[in-house]
Amino acid sequence: MPAGRVYLETFGCQMNELDSELVRGRLASLGYRFTPDPAEADVVLYNTCSVREQAEQKVWSRLGDLKTHKAERPETVVGVLGCMAERDGEDLIKRMPVVDILCGPGELDKLPELIDNALRTRLSLRAERSASQVALQGSTSRRSATLAAAQDDLELLDLSRAISPTDHSGSAYVRITRGCNKFCTYCVVPFTRGAEVHRPPDHIVEECKRLADAGVIEVTLLGQTVNHYRYEDGAAVTVNGMLQPQKGRIYKGASAEGRRSDAFTGERVTTFADLLRRIHDEVPAIKRLRFVTSYPRDFGDDVLEVMRDHPRICRYLHVPAQSGSDRMLKMMNRGYTVAQYDEFIARARHYLDQPELGRPLMISGDIIVGFPTETDEDFEATKALLQRSRYKNCFIFKYSPRPGTVAYDRIPDDVPDEVKRRRNNELLALQTGISEEIGRAQVGREFEVYVEGPSRRAKKQAGLKKSSLRNKANHTISLTVSGREPGEASESHGAIASIDAGGPVQLSGRTDGDQIVFFDTPEGRSPADFIGRLVRVRIEAAQGMSLAGSLLG
Ligand code: 5AD
Ligand code: SF4
């Protein structure tokens, strides 16, 4: 059967962006083509997010828009992927009968088969409604934490990642951990993405090498709680029932020699610190290594030491506090106190904050306001935490009750929306002031800047059409250059082709600490000489949350 044209839109987090990239690569390898226009697609896919209700609302409205389209072109196959599919299950199809496919984030390896089935039954039934195609984690055994990730088909999706030397912006995500075991009382992630599973370190290093070979120089490792990364390699290498000693392994118990495997438990453990060191040392072509998101507890000095001693690991941490009140943290089941959070921030700064060497430590955070029962006093404590933490930036969210979570079931959402809004605005104003102060402190310093592409201003001037802005902490902005399909070429490469290289073009990039920097290309130089590369920039001004400077050398 000829493969069709696919429209794929992504909502939510970096994990979803990576999932979409993998899905896109897999479908492309099977002959599907991509279109930026849902109206001309045979298959419309939404990769969804359930973390807050607002994110879900957007998807509901997109699906609503598809009703008329589907009435005119009933053969179009519509798929909902990701967390909403997993959370709502078949209720989603009941509410939105336009949907043919549901595919949870833990089942994306099955997506090609689901699409193929949907297209086939659609054809054989001559465009009538066919049986829905559903793959959800809830219906399989993938929730097991003992699952051997190496043997998992889902792992194959990451492993078989198609990496083209031309189709990337020089920066890529690499997953190290799936799922989450923390069960914060407000959060759907442990339910939608399932139990925490760590990928084998060899697979991760291999993927980084392949990305580096394709020209990627910046890698961001992804996981919900990256610092909990831990991979235990069982010593299950046996020949004729005898354990074979493995170089580099630490054996628990007595001598490895000649012992029967059943009388012996051996393991080689790779911690997060080990993993960072391995990637840094084994893939020198990666000039920048960063990771998100860190959990404020269990962040050992070993990781901070590796960060300090390995120059290509960025001085950037995203460590959500969520609240500055111990009472709230307890109700959120965060598992740490405000004092422990403060201690971590102080320890991280002690190890990593070296502004005199051009390497200040930048920290970003997440805060939830209006969690049930939050009083003015709790809120004041959060304000104080924000003042103390001096984040480079902080994402502030109004509490959104999510069905299925403990907070939803047990604690009434009793903070009125206007109080949430007021607290949200107050924290935003406070954080803006702090971010600006941090920006001003960088004036006069020199930084290595990873150049992402033309700034928004430059793109506007060039009349490029924006198709999607990536969310909060992300680094790239994906957009469509007129007439070009997303995924056909990386956007920055596409964008520069359209910019008249006559005068200076304002480029945008990031420091090692993830601060945004704008600078102009020198007279007569093309933006292409800089995009996807590291350059040195002297900071001359702080502009709101970003920095502006000029190119050195
Ligand atoms: N309501 C509001 N914010 C939430 N987050 C997660 N769940 C919720 C919720 N139910 C926020 C947390 C988390 C970030 C990814 O989203 O701050 O760190
Ligand atoms: Fe959600 Fe908490 Fe896990 Fe983060 S650590 S994904 S907030 S449950």
C-alpha cells in the first residue's frame, strides 16, 4: 500500500518533542511523507500533553476543528499520541469520534502498525468508520520497573533513531530515563509514562556518538529525574553455567572465578555521574552536554564534581522546587524540605559557580502556585525561596487538578482561580526582576555562545512564517520556511537560505548556562558561517531576560 502524507503536531514537553522526532524518523523510513498542512494530510497525529488542563484544552480544540474536515474527507486517519491518549483511553474516542488511533507514550513503537491497520481497514470499508486502533500502556505489562530496557521494543525506537547529517540544527535530545516513580500528588506523569526505566549506558553513549558523527555538537539528556539515573548490569554472562569474570565489573560476594551463577550476584552499576563522565570522555565531538530535569533530592557531590571537572558539561541545572513551604512540599509528596532544597542550591553554587572564569552557574526552577490549602503564609514562603534561589528563570504554574492523581482524588482544589492568578503574577514580576539583575551582572563578560539561528526579529524582518514555538525551557524554535516542509531541512538551515545576507543579521544563541544571547553577524559574513557553531561573544547589554553582545575574534 502506498504510504500517505502525515501531519504531526507536538504539544508539551521536551520528552514529547523527542518522541515526535523518533516517530517522524520511523514513519519517514517506512515511506510516509510529512506535510505542514493538516488539510492535505492522510494521517493527522497529535502528540499530546496532560500535565495541565490548559495543554489538553488545546488538543480538544484541534480535534474539534477536525470534525468538518473529517466530514468532507472521512478517509483521513486521526491519531492521538502521548499522555492524553494514555490518560483518557477509549473515553477520548467516545468524546471525539473523529479519533481513530490512540497510542500512549510507552507504546510508540507500535504506531506504524496502528496507522497501517487504520489505513487498510479504512480502504477496505470504503471510508466508513473502522475499528479504532489502540495501544496503551494500561493494557500491557510495560509498567514493570524490572523491565529490561535493552529488550524492550520501545528501546528499539530510540536505538533505531534516524540521524541525518543534514537534517538537524546541531543540537539534539537524548533520552536516558523513561517514566517516573516519584508520584508527586499533583502529577500525571507516573500514570501516563509509567514506571522509571533507565536506558543502558552503552546505548546512550552509542546514540551520542552517532549524533556527533552526524555533526551534532550539543546534547541535552532527558529524564523526569535525571539524577536518579542508575543502571545495573547483571553479571549474567554465563558459559556452561559458569559466570565469566567481566573486566571493569564490581562483583559482590567472593571471587568471581569459577562460581556458579546461581550462587552469585554480580553487578556493574552506572550512576548518573558515571554516565556524564562516559559521554564527556568518549564523545569529545559533543561540545556541550546538558541535562534536564534534576530532582532536588539525591543529587550527590559525585555529579557536581564531574560537572566541575569536565569542561564540556554545562553549568546549568533545572531543579524544580515547586514550593517554598514545607507544609505544601509534604502535601505534594516531594520528599524534601525547604532547608534541604536550599542546601542543594548552596552546594551546587559552591562547586560550580565560577563567574570569574566565565562560567557562572545558572539555575532554573518550577513553582506551582495555588496548590490546595495554600495560604498567604505558604505563598510568602515561596516568594522568599524565589528571592533566595536567584534562578536565571523560573516557570510558574497555577495548580491544575488532574484526574487520577492523589491530589485530585483527596484534596479539594480550594484556592480560587483569581488568587492563583494573583500569586502567579506576583511571582512572575519578582522573577523578572531577578532575571534582569542576573542579566545585568553578565555585562562586560565574555561567553561561548552556541548559535541557534536568526533571532525572532531577524526572522520577522525576513518574513518567515512561524509554525510552532517550542515550549519553555527548550532551545530551538521550529518553524516553516515558506514552501518547505518541517523535517525536510532543519529550520535554521532553511531560514538562513531565505535571509538576505546583504546587511548584518541578528543571530540568537545560548550560553553554557542557557542564557539567550543576541548578536549581529559582522558586515559581509553570512549567518551560515555561525549557525550550529560555538562562537565567543562579549556581552554589552542586558535586554529584559536576554543578553546582547558582539562577536569576538
Ligand atoms: N498543575 C500545575 N503544574 C503542574 N506541573 C506538573 N503537574 C502540574 C499540575 N497538576 C508542573 C510542575 C512540573 C512541571 C513540568 O509542570 O511544576 O515541574
Ligand atoms: Fe511529576 Fe514529580 Fe515525577 Fe516530576 S518528579 S514527573 S513532578 S511525579
